[in-house]
Amino acid sequence: MKLFGATLSPFVRKTAAFLNEKGLNWDHAPIGLGSQDEEFLECSPFGKIPGFRDGEVKLSDSTAICVYLDAAYPEPRLIPERAEDRARAIWWDEIADTVLVAGVGKMFFNLVVAPRFLKQKGDEGVAEEGRGEVMKFMEFFEARAPEPGSFLVGGALTLADISMASPFVNVEHVGVAIPDSLSRTRAWVAAMHERESFAAMVAAERKIMAGEFGVKG
């Protein structure tokens, strides 16, 4: 079982955390943008991360990979079986992957990826636009955030929590703090990032952001 892609990507991180919560053994190929690794491209023909291989099964797209994993390795169940809970978990996953990541991506690409890894000047105006979108989203989430240690759907950890927590790591990486006024969001995100499934990745990424080591291309 192998996951392709650097965990600085919220989609790779989400998939890695899902694998960790499943308690599965997996190998990591932390490839960067534009990788021409043949094994990776067999899993992800369009070169999008993450790519994933489990024996003869080759997949890309974080949600597709997580759906596969929950069906192939059903314990512990991370995508609910109850119809309403299942729909809500998928809804949060979609919101995280599109609405939240859209704003986060504008900041992360222009403030981190472009200048540090592509050696290009980022667009500060676009980054500020993304910051506004993320702040607006956090205000939306504050009214719905569970208590620290609690979860978004059905009283148990699901894909919803993993998907929502992942982009908030990138929010930290660009130096945007969750305001004290959004205390529920701040506490819940911190509790999620302290889970064993996230903690080691977040610590390693902080070293990358501090310039202690690089990302493979």
C-alpha cells in the first residue's frame, strides 16, 4: 500500500490521516509538483496528488481513495452506514475540499508554493482574497464546530472531521491564526491536529516550513 504526494497538500494529508485512523500500514512517496514518476502516473494519469496503490488497485483523488479504503478495510468505519450520517459526512468532505481549500489554496500557493518551491513571485492580492474567504468560512464553521474531542457527524470520528481538519494545517503554515473570537473552531482544530493520525505529519511539516529540510520533486 503506497501513497504518493507531499503531505503539505491538504488532499494528501487528508488521505494519510484516514490511513492512519484505519491503522493500516502504508508506504509514502512524498513527491512534489510536476513529478514524472512512472509509478505515480500509473495511479494518477493527470498527475494530480494524491495517487494511491493497493496491490493491483490504483487510484487518485482523495475522496475516491478514502471511499475505497472504507469499503476494503471497514474497521473502524469512517464513512457512516446510516443514510443521513453518510450524506452529512460526504457533504462536509465536499465543503472542505472545495469551499475551504479554495481559499486556503489561494493563500498557500501564492505565499508558500510559488516563492519557496517554484521560485516565482506570488500574487499577494490573490492571497489576501483567499484569506478573506477563509475567515468568512471560519465564521460559518464556528456556529457548527463540535466541542474539542467531539465530532461533526453521528458522535464519532468520520471522514468529515478528517477532511475538515486537514486544510487548517495549511492555514497555520501561511501564518493565519484562528481568532480568539472563534474559540470553538480554534479548540476543535487544535484537538484534531493533536490526534495521533495528524500529529507526526504536522510536526514534520512545521520543519519543512522552517526550512529544516525540503520536499522531493
